[in-house]
Amino acid sequence: MDALPNYEDMDVPLALEPSVTRHRANLARLVGALCAAGVDDEQIETSVNAVVASYRGELLSAIRSIMKSHADV
Amino acid sequence: MFDCKLQDEFARLAALQRYEVLDTPPEEPFDKITSLVQTVLDVPICAVSLVDRNRQWFKSSVGLDVRETARNISFCTHAIESRKPMEVHDALLDLRFAANPMVTGKPFLRSYLGVPLATPDGYNVGSLCALDIKPRRYAPQQIEVLKSFAAVVVDELELLSMVRTDQLTGAASRRAFVDNVGKAAAQFARHGRKSALIMFDLDHFKQINDSFGHPAGDKVLRAVGACCGELTRSADMFGRLGGEEFGVLLYDTDEQGAMQTAERFRQALAGLQIAHTPTIGITASFGVAAFSDRFQTSEALIDAADQRLYRAKQDGRNRCCAADRKAMPLGQPDCVGA
């Protein structure tokens, strides 16, 4: 399993940092739970990648929304 | 130990409403999670169930062919009464569920595992649940898996809520606002439910930015957000449509009522004194339209309100203009204001 994403490539605004921190902790917990439940590595990788991709997409929308709220004026 | 947030149904429903997720279209992040739970726990049915006042509504589900059920037959309404996962090994042996129509009839549920979806401030708005049509006991490790996925669901709900809220003003984002105008259009078409739209734009806002700088402009927008947020009825919606343009969606309101509300907003904004050196005062121009035979779609309504807003600007700003002359008291022009 690759290291969990830290979204360093994205300029995460302060308002979203608690969400990102919480999400990283929840991802780590999910990986641990899947391992403990005996789920195979491939399925764990698939699961985590799917969750990360979804969150990343929404995070990008949230960042755009926040940037836009200032840039619009 | 007594947990007051588990007993406070009013606050729980308010927390659910804050997400503005009920009756929204399916979204990939939630569908991925229900699909993953189905695979990992090897269950035929999984759902993200949000427990509304009288129903449970599924933001996502696999293995179910309905989007909602009555709350009084839902398993999840029991699951949200606790902080812990709820497990029903065999519904036929559980007095709460043995006569449940989803147990005695399709889809013939027999076992249930549900983890409450708790908001960061502690309200259980629904549950992530795994259901089977045979009796079943889950291993503690499997329960942990569902708990972990439930935490990810809440992450997504929180993030989605941030996307649907303008972070500067606290108003609904354009995306959320336009979605709701669309829903109001559907309700008008289906049930004839009247709704009206107010759109307004701050006058000479560019001058504020140019004269006092963008931080002062942000301060003005925040003040507008706070003022209009307070004036907006809890059932209605206040949104920022972009830049210095805002909208108020008024349910169960005709154009005449909307004009009265718009005038109240106009006066409140004109009375604002925004702390700055020197103090900043603002005005705004308003356009008003209501669903009618002329304006039946969200696009038509937004266009009509926008045109009246433009007219208010042309007529000298700091005024409200209606799309329909009949909205005005007899003998009055179709615009009112300073």
C-alpha cells in the first residue's frame, strides 16, 4: 500500500485543513480496519484508491469554490 | 451516560438540513463507498441512509430499488439512537422488526448492520448500513470496516457542504442555489407550489474595492452575508451568485410578497454602516420574479429576475423592480425604492 496522500500538490486553504487532516486519519483507520478484517491487498488498494480519488475531486471543487469567493470581487 | 445530542431531534434535523443533501442527485463518492462496502462485506444491500423527519432517504444505495422509505419502517431510525453500531442478527427474531414490511415482504431483509453518521458536532444524521437477506453475525473486524467507511461518508458530506456554502459570506454557493431554484421549478410544475426569486447586486461595488482595497470589499460582502442571512426565513434560501450578486429564493411566496421582502432587504442593506475608516455604506438594486405561466422554468425565472435587476440599475439603483406590474399596489410603478 502506497503512503496515504497528503495533498501537498494542492494549495489547501486554511478553512479546509481540518477536513483534510480528518480525512487522512480516517483513511489510515480504514486501511487498518481492512487489513485486520483479512481483506486482500489488492482489494485494499482498490478501496483506498477509490476513496482517495473521490475525496480529491470534491476537495478540488471546494478549493475552487473558496478561491472564487475571493477572486470574484 | 445521558447524551443530550441523541435526544435533540430538532437540532439533529437542523444538522441534516445544513448539509443540504436531501433529494440531491446520486453522486460518485457515495456510490463508490456503498459499492465498496457491498464487495468488502459481501452483502447484497448497502445504503447511505439519511433520516429525515418522516422518512429515510438514500443518498446512495446498492441492491435497493427505492430512493426512500417511511421512517417508521426504517432500521436506521433505530441505529441513530446510539453512538455505537447497531446489529440485528435475525430480524425475524427481533420484536422491533419481525413484522416490518421490508422483512415480511420485498426485499425480505433478515440482518442489518448500521453505523451512525455522526456530524463533527455530534448529531447522527443517518447511517451507513449493510443488509442481508439471510441471518448473519459480523466479526468485530468487519464492524470496524463499516465504521471506517462511515467516517469517510461524513468526510464527503462535510466537504460537499463546504462546496455548497460560500465561505466568505456564509450564503449558499451558486451551485447550491441554482440547484434549489431548479427543485422549486419542479415543485411548481408538479404541484403548483409558488416560489419567488429575488436577485440583487451591490451598487458601485467596484468603487469600494478600488477606493478601499479588496480586504474592505471582503468585509462588505461578509456584512451583507450576515445581514441577509438574518433576514432570510429558515425555510428560504440565501445564496451568493457570484461577485457582488446575491439571490433569495422564497418558498410559498408570490411576486407581491417577494417585492415586500425585497424592499425589506433593500432598506436593511441601505442602513448598514460597515466598520472601516471611513465607515462604508452600501446600497443594492433588486430584481424580483415569481413562477407563473410566463416563467415556468428555473432558467426563465432567473432570466426574468436578472432583467428586472438590470432595470433597477438603469432606473437609478437602490430600488426593487418586479417582473410583473400586477405585483405592485394599484397605481404604483413596477419599481420601488429610494
